[in-house]
Amino acid sequence: MPKVKIWHNPRCSKSRQTLALLEEMDVELEVRRYLDDVPSVDELQEVATMLGMTAREWMRSKESIAKELNLKSDEHSEEDIFSAMHAHPKLIERPVVIVGDQAKLGRPPEALGPWMETLLK
């Protein structure tokens, strides 16, 4: 059975719900508190690819820092946004669940159940 990784923020209710759901599945789990153990730009790019999302789609655009840095503007490249997400990890939409070379956002947490079942067969 592959290891399941979660990029977790314990202050986020969706992240807590997703973690609880994963714990109920009895999987080998690696919890990464991404606000403390910040992903590198390369890791962010790799996970975005796994998610099938652009940096702009994955970024928490309503965070005050996103507005301050005007990250919704088309003048910012993907690299700019990934760099901002690394410098300000609050911009990373969470939680992210990673299994092997696939990833999914835990929003809503219930959506992970069917996805996980297909991966863990």
C-alpha cells in the first residue's frame, strides 16, 4: 500500500476533516505541516502538475498577501506565483493529499474517499 502524504494546516477545518478521514482509512500516513515545513518552489511546481492545476488556480487568491502582491494580475508569471507561495505558504490552498505521483485537494474532504479507494486497490 503506498504512503499517503497530506500537506496539513491544523487551524483549517477542511484540513482537520481530511486528516480525520485519512486516519479512518488505516493508511500509512505522513503529515506535513506545510506552514512550518515550507515546500520548495520545485515541490510546488511538481504538486501543481500532479493536481492538474496552474499556480494561479491553486493559490488562495483571497488571502490578504495575494491582494497586496497583486498576484491575480496577469503580469505575474507562474514562476512568480510559485515563488510567492513559497515565501508566503498561507497562499497554498489546502489540504493537499499526495499518493505516489497523484495529488488531490481535500475540498470537500468527502471527495477524497472515492479517489483514495481507486488508488489504494
